[in-house]
Amino acid sequence: MNGQWYDADAGPLVRPYAMTGGRTKPGPHGVRFDLIALVAVDPAGTDESLLGPEHRALLGLCRSETQSVAELAADADLPVGVVRVLLGDLLEGGHVKVSRPVPPAQLPDERILREVIEGLRAL
């Protein structure tokens, strides 16, 4: 985050509720962002000039490479809750794409993976 918004003794000068407009949940549909969800800039995104500085900072971090929600929070030096709300705004505005992690229930069974490995070794 920009150094002008941080005081070593006082901490952040802009409180999280001010950055999110008092919101605690992302978007009108209550989208949930897992910590390991991957965020990338959508090249077809709309005009960024109307976005706030925190929104633009998150976009800047995602521009060079895809980032997880946890990485964005750490790199932007913002609480995860604030990052989730800001990402909800960016997603709703078409600025980012989010790849959600595969739920463990949908991952292949370990037994099946072992059988595949054994079959490959037999070749």
C-alpha cells in the first residue's frame, strides 16, 4: 500500500471500513473468495479510471501474474476481509477473473490415482 497512507506509530491512516464503504461482504450476491482462489486481470475489463486507489493497487498486483487472494492481501498490506470486498467490486465490474479451487470432494480418489500410476508403470 502507498506509504502516504501508513504511519509507523499509528498504523493505517485509512481504516478498513472506509476502504470498503462500511461493507463486510463482497458484492451484492455475497460471492465468497477462498484464500487460495486465483485472481487474474480480465483483459476485456472496463475503464479503471473510476476505481479507488486500493482497487487499482490490487489490479496492479494481478497485472504481472495471477495471484491468490492470500498473496494479494499480503502484498497490498490489507486485511483479507477488505481484499475480499474490493475483489467483489472488481469482479462485478468485469476487471478480474477468479478461478476457484477444486473442492476436495471433486478430486479423484487416491485409489484411482494409484491404479493409473501402476498402469503407466506396466507399459
